[in-house]
Amino acid sequence: MKIGECRWVRVFLTVGLLGLAFSVLAADSKPDKKKSQAAYQRGVRAAEAGKRDEAIAAYTDAIAADRTNATALWGRALQYLAAGEHDKCLADLEQAVTIAPGDARLQAARGDFFTATSQPVRAAQAYETAISLKLERTEVYTGLGDAYLATGKYQQAVDAYSQAIRLRVDNPAPYKGRGVARLALGSGNDAIEDFDTSLRYKPDFSPALVERALAYITLGNYAHAAVDLDTALEMKAGDVRAIRIRGAVRERTGDDAGALADYNEAIRIDPKDARLYLARGSLYARLEKHEDALRDRNQAIELDPNNAEALVARGGTYHVLGQHEKGLADRTAAIAMAPNSALGWTARGNAYYILGRYDEALSDLKRALYLDQSNATTQQLMTQAQEKVDAVVRASLSKEKLPDTGAVTLPADPPAEAASKPAPPVEEPKPETPAAPPVDTATPKTLDSPPPVSEPAPTPEPASKPEAASKPEPVKTAPTETADVYHSRGRKLLVDGHFAEAVEQLTLALQLDPKHALAHNARGFAYYRLKQYPQAIADFDEAIQLNPGYANAYLNRSAARRAAGDKAGSEADQAKLRTLTK
């Protein structure tokens, strides 16, 4: 036989064998529903007996016998979920839904899976789909309420829990959930009423006692809160959340020793909970045990590196211990993690204020107040920072040597040329109103961790670095005095707050002496107060070019650059200023 013929024979035999194999597989893939159902029943019995491995094996046999057995896939998914094999669980559920897309129970099961794996948004979608398929069950609405609660949709959570209650009035779970949602909405008394009802149907429901304690705390009733927490811990000893909250109540009521004992016990039970170290660290800080506070806050950040609150807290300890650069670094990192939270901006602004870096403090505190307009402490500190900035500018200006011009007497008759050609009036510049960044309302803190809130509005893009302005056009009035006279007159107008008139006089001074650094700085300050930042920066640039050691010009340019959105330039000027004023 020729070589070519041999090759074709081998090809034929290979194709024939493959065809035979496919025929066998096709025969094997024919569903055996009776066999599948029998295996499924074995899986149910094994699951009820707590024999997870046997249940999984039986469900697998059922699926092998009939790959369209969605119920067996569901059963195996539940066993995988109990075993912590989440990927396998989800794969089985998704395959089951593909087989039976109209089965509302499978959608509810998906909701349960997403709830168990902390995916509340997807859980809500699955429960909503189940309800749209006419699955009206109290547990489905309760699950939906839990998902809404976890995503900060408190009113929708109240509505879902209310529907669950209408379907079954004696179920304690939706009453407890609705109470939590109502408390988040600020209805403390309504929340307590729901917790009372939940406990009436289930007196040993310790989670409802803990939630009711939080409601009492919100209303300032620490005595009732302490009773509820003690009772909850009698029912469920070792409940870390209840111990932590009781520790906070003891702090509020002056029992520091009891609070410390609670925090220590909670940490002993769960040494991996960052919130416990934060709570104990705050207590240590208040007791001025700053090294202990630093140790706890370090541990909290090690356990939860993305916790902005922990970074702010540790930054405070660093500042108390005199390690200011570390403190500022922590608070800057907190802002980077949570740019729409007022906490980090207020904390860093406060640190800048303490360090005497008032213009940087003012900038941060303004941002904090935009994000949380209700914070009276931030408002007060911002006012103080503004006063400090203004005082520093005034003090620096007053230190500049002014010519002793005495009383300024204008000529009785103007020169003939000036009289024949009167100068055109100077239009007073109108300040521009800067656009405020978006405001994101912060949820007030309670002793417990606040429920998640809806996604904040995105942080506005930082303003681009302003282009250097061209040198302002000089006023066309013909000078009739010396440059120092016009400079002195402009400075007096600055002190009186007449900034547009000051620009006019200082421009006359610069017409006569373009290298008058003091006049450039003074006119720049007038432009700054008129919110004409490019012109202000141009004058400060000129003043610094004429006098590279001019500290006040660096201070003023820093403020103008920050107001114009050039944060990097502002910080560079601040750094230079610190080297000049050492």
C-alpha cells in the first residue's frame, strides 16, 4: 500500500472512532429523569441529616442523570454555600436560572446568596426579580429590606419591611429591620416601638435588644440602653457588638474603668476587629495615655488599612506627641481615601491651624464646610483661620517701610495738559463669584458603626493651574505726584478696604517706578481682595522677581494661587515662606 493511501486509511479510522465516541456520548447524555429524581431525594435526606458531602455527591448524581434538573442544582448550591464554596454555589445557581428563568424561588435563592456574601446591590436586584415573578413571601421582602438597609435606602427598606409584616404579622425579623431603618431616618421613638413589637413576638431576640439600646442612646437614655445591653449579654454571652456598645455607654456615663474592661473583653474575643482598637484607643487618648492610644490606632490601621477614620485618629495622636509630619501625612491619606467626607478635611485643617499654617487651614476647612454645612465646630474654626490669615497679611504689610509723606496736599490748579484732557474714569473691577464644589450630606455618627450610605457625588476635578496674567494695563491718568506718594495713598486705601481705588493709585505709582516692589505687592493684594486672581499673581510674581527674599509677597501669592486652584503652587510658596521666616 502506498504511503498516501495509508494516510487516508488512518484518517478514515480516526473519523470513524470519533463518530463512535460521539454516538456513545449522545446516548449517555439522554436524560434519565427517574434516576435523577431518585438521586435528588437521596441528596435531600442527606442534607436534612447534616451529611453535606453525601448530599453534594447525591445532587451531583442527579445532575449527571438529568442536566436540566434545576432543583438538584439549587440543592447542591445550598450545600456549597454552607461549605463556603461560593464560586461553585453561584455557578450552580446561575445554571439553574438559565434552565428555569421563570422560577421565582431561584431568584430568591440568588438574593440569599448575595446577602450571605455581602453583595447587597445584587441581592436587592435578585429579590426584586423574584417579587416581579409573583413570589409574595415575608422572607423575600425581609431580605429585600435588609439589602436596601445595607445600601442606605432607608425609606425603601421601611416599605419592604412593612410589606413583609403585612404578609406575616408575627415575624419578629422585619420589625427589627424596620426599627433600624427608622432610627437611621431619625425616628427614634418609632424605632423603639418596632423593637418592642419584635421582642413581644420573640422575647429572647437579643439583636433586637441591642438595636433598641442604640435607639435609647440616640435619645440620650443611657440607663435604659445599659439595661438592654446587659440583658442581651445574658442571653448571648460573648456578643462582641453588644460588649463594644456597652463600653461606649459606660464611657458616656463616666465609668472609664468599666468601659476599658468591656473593650479589653471584646478584643480578647475578637482580636481582628479594628473598631474595637479604635474604641479603646479613643478612651486612652481621652485619658491622655497617648502611647497606648497610638499602639491601638496602629493596630486598627494594620487590620483595616483603608479606614479613613483610623488614619484621622492616629494623626491626632501623632500631633499630640509632636510628630507633626506623620500626623499631616495620616490626615492627607484619609482625605485621599474619603475625599467626600468632611472628617479628613476638618482634621487636617485643624492641624494646619495649630501649626500656624492658616491659609492651608482655611482652604481645608472651607472644603469641610461645603461637605457638611451643619458642623458648627468647623464653621467656628474656619472663621478663626480667616481672621488669622487677614491678621498675618495686615501685620506683614504694616512692617514694610512706608515713606514719611505727612499730609498730602493736592495742587490748587491742575497742569494745563491734564486740565485740557481729563482722564477717562476707571471702572471698578467686579469680583467674580467662585463656583462652590458639590455638597455631600454626611450621616451623623452613633455609638455603633453607621449604616452604609448611598454613593456620594463624585469629587470635582481640581482646577487647572491658572495661566500667568499679563501685566495689568496702567490707568491713563497722568501722574502728578511721586511714586511713593501714590504708593502711600494706595496703601491707606487698602487699610480702609477701598480695593478698586487702591488699584488706581498703585498703578499710578508703578507708572512712575515700574521696579517698586512694594507697590506691586500692594496692588496684587488689592486684586486678590477683588478676586481677580490672575492679575494678583502677576503682581506678586513681579514683586518676587524684584526682591527674591520678599516673604510677604510669597505669603500673598500662596493665598492667591490656592484661591485660583493652583494647590501645588500655593504649597511651594508656603515652603519657601517657611525658609525665609525661620
